[in-house]
Amino acid sequence: MRTVKEQLEIDFVVVNRPLTKEEEKLISEYISAQKKKKGARKKTSS
């Protein structure tokens, strides 16, 4: 493995900020929906 001696070009910067309550709720709902889909797929494929 080689070491990079030059600094790489940066295309974007990520800002680490806390999630709002609305964002937390949306993420939670999405995860729940994905788990339900995954569970439904397992039941039908057996």
C-alpha cells in the first residue's frame, strides 16, 4: 500500500449537525417500513 503525498481535491464538505425531531421521525418511519417489507418477503418466499 502506498502513501498519498499530495492533498486530494475535496468535492464536498460534510457538516456534522444534530438531527431535528422531524428528521428523526422520518428516518424512524423509513426504517420501520423497510423492516416490514423485509419481513413480508421472508414469509412469502418460504
